[in-house]
Amino acid sequence: ASTLVVADLDGAAMGPSTLSAVTAAGEIGGDCTVLAVGDAAAAAECGTVDGVSKVLHAATDSYVGGETVAGAIAAAMASGSYTHVIAASSNLGKNAIPRAAAKAGASPVTDVIEVHGEDTFVRPMYAGNALAKVRNSDAVKFMTVRPTNFDKAGTGNSAAVEALSMDADAASPEFVSASQSESDRPDLSAADVVIAGGRGMKNGENFGMLETLADKLGGAVGASRAAVDAGFVPNELQVGQTGKVVAPNLYVAVGISGAIQHLSGMKDSKTIVAINKDKEAPIFSVSDYGLVADLFDAVPELTEKC
Amino acid sequence: MRVLVGVKRVVDYAVKVRVAADKKAVDLANVKMSMNPFCEIAVEEAVRLKEAKKATEVIAVSIGPKASAETLRTALAMGADRGIHITTDLRTDQELGSLSVAKILAKVAEEESPDAIILGKQSIDGDFGCTGSMLASLMDVPQCTFAAKIDFDASTVERETDTGTEIVKFPGLPAVFTADLRLNEPRYATLPNIMKAKKKKIDAKSIEDLGVELSEGNEVLEVFEPPPREAGILVEDVDGLVDKLKNEASVI
């Protein structure tokens, strides 16, 4: 095999999900080349990742979207011979891999969680309620891998960086502006700690209590669909099959009964805590630590003591 | 502006799916089916464009078995003007892959020449999340994916990213848009509109009639359920919880 790993870059730095994608490439085997589209310093950093034999740097100051990166992938494939094109299941990977695959007439395999040799992969479907073992027969296999399922590769390598020229894509949008979340809280999908509230919160104002706990633990606030449907919080906070799928180190479900569609969105969290006054709530069947209590007493006490 | 919107019939989001006995697929027998939630958002966006007099016609397209016509009727009841049903007996959760779907939609787009194509960001059955980007790729047009807000006057789209949102200006139409969760909140079809939708036209044709050659690189060897999460313990009080989180799980 000969893999091309499309790096996630974060301005002048390499994004950490790149390290997981390189590990997945290592499990496939063979030679590993990293494609870095954007900043030169970030591309150089990709050369420090263990297992990388070469970095292709496609320099651009313009917006790096799926259109541009798919063009860079095509340029890399024209300059070398690859059996696999791999990216993390990040914003960049989710945009670039399918676009590049369609151009190559290939069927992407997305969100891979296990590699079984060169052509067989395991991926979730139905929000992780079923796993599919998929064999891909395309000449060049295009895939995205879920970063949390692959360890981060080590660093200390010094692979050479080569310039790659690519044509500008006329379809590529221009960057206008970016806005991070208004608060200092981390993004829900990337947070190490998520404090989520359900219908038991009774109203939107009571979510302030969860924000205080989230701030103390450096986490993000989420919600169940029931809380969103009841109008307590905006739907961008929704965790679940029709919302965001999260897998933090610590997930605290407060006043959430645990409907199947919510469980799908958080059951891969490392440690799950449930606080609910109904001891029959299904959420307790997936939680590591359950506390049967009135959340309006328990949450302030937890905030004070943790 | 004419808008083409994709709608997919999938297992309802509230159903707990089970793997079939042969471990080749999820069991779809006697399971409640609904419109894919992200497709509902796409339809809502298209209908709002019609109501704002920005879109002249909203065409809903669905690919699937006979019963997908019901999903198209729902889109028509929400406000789409007419439907196109591309019929197939292939399972749309795993046999008909995103490349084939993108090819079919590209062919429909060639025949209908819409200015904007709005799809859901992913379907909640196969969870591939590829169709929008692949369709845009085959059509060589911009892909405005994970849209949280679309402004057709300014040609800008606010997109969900890994860390928040970004606003980009797309070079123009035609373009493909994929709907993310906060783009809008879809309406429920009202009874009078459901009645009216029965009179709207749905054109049905098979993939063969459309003249699209399918290509599928993925073969599902096995479908299985993830290992169940082991049930944990109940703690007595907040002190007990804090102790476990600090000393056993080491997460705080």
C-alpha cells in the first residue's frame, strides 16, 4: 500500500487529528505521504510525525475548503501513485474526501473506526447503533477515519517537504469571516467534558446552573432533543442522532431520561454520569455512575464540591 | 430561481434498530419510516425561499422503493411544488451508495437545471455524509456544506466548522447546499396542505429509465451490533459521586 494522508491544518500549526489519520495509515501499511494544503510552517510540522516519509505542501493563502483540497488531492495523485487517500473525519476531511472520490469515480468509506487490512474497514451506521464491516474494491480507496478511534502518532521525525503545485478551483468559495462560539467554553463536538440537560431542567434559565458547572470543569453544555423541542435551548446544543455526536472523557446527563436517539449521540463517552430523580430512567443503563436525586439540589452541590 | 431538494425515506430517528438474523443488514421489517430529519430542514429552506418569492419552483426528488412516494408527499405537503421519484429496489441504507446517488441526482439536475440544490448534510441510516459534496463534484459547482444560514442575495453561506462557524462567499449559482441542524426548524405539514399535496404531481421513473449506470465500490460483508456498554453503579450522594469521579474514573 501507499497512503496519502490529507492533513488538518489549524493556521500555522498542524491539527492534532492528523496524528490519528497517520496512525490509521500505518495500520493499512506501506509508505505514508502527507498532503498539507495551506501554511508552510504547518506543512513542516507534518514532517515531524513518525511514520511519514514525505510531505507534499500545496501553498495557498486562499480559503481552504473541500473544493481546493480535492484539487490538491488530484494534483498529488497525478504526481505519485497512491492506493489510499485518508483524512480525519473533520470538517476538512468530510468536505474534501467525497469531492475528490467522486472525481476519481470512487465510493468513499467514511468515519472508519477499525482497519482490517488494506481493503476492509469497520464503520458505524445508524448513529453507531449498528457497525458495518465494509470491503472497498476501488483502485484508490478514499476514506475518513474517526480520530478518537486511532491513537495519536508520535513525533520527532524529519521527513522532507516538497512543493506541490495545484490549479485554483473556480468553484471554490472565498473566506469572509469566522466566528468561534461566543463563550470561552469549548465547542460541543470537541469538548473533553460535556454537561447536558434534558426536559427535567424545566426551563431555559435553569441551564445557567449547567453552564456554571461546565465552566468549572472546562466543558461545554449540551442538551437532549426533548429540551430543544421544549424551547429551553437552541438546537445547536442538541446531542443525539439528529444533533451532534460527542465522545468526551466525561459526560454528565442531568434530567435526561435517555431516549434512544440521545444515547446514540453520547454513548461512546468515556465516563458517563447520570443525575435523575427517576431511578427507572433508561439513562442509568448506560451510565458509569448514577445518582438518583433532585437535580436542583445535586447540581449546585456537585459544582461546589468538584 | 428554481430549487431542487433531495428527500430520503429512512428509519424514524426514534426507532432502536436491530441487526437482522443473517447479520447482513439492519432489519427493516415493520419499522416506522420517516423523512430523514436533515432532509426536512432542506425542504423547509426551499419552501421558505418560495414563500419569500425568491424561488419560483421547488422540486423534490427521492430515490427509493415505492413507499418513498409517501416521503415525497410529505415534502409536497410542506410546500414543494412537484416530485420526482427515482425508483429502485436496492436498499438505500447500504446497497445504493453515495456515488450512485450523486450520479442519479446529477442526471436529474441535468434534466431540471435547478439554480440551487439543497440536500440534508447526511442521512441518519447510512451516515456516510457524502452525497452533497459528491454531487457538487460531479457537477463541478461549489459545495456549501453544513449550512447554518444561506443568503442568496449576498451569495454567502454560514457553515458549521469544527470550532464554530464561518461565513464564505460562493462564486455563484448553480451550487449545492447541505443543511445542518440550525439552518431552520422545519414545519409540520397541516391537514389542508396534506390534502392539497395529493393533487400535486409526482413523476416516477426507474434508475434504468433515467439512463444512469450505477457504480458501487463498497460491499457490506457484515453488520453487527456494537458491544453493549456495561451498566455502572448507583452512588449514594454527591460526595460519593465526586469521590468516584476523582479517584476511580480520574476525570475531574
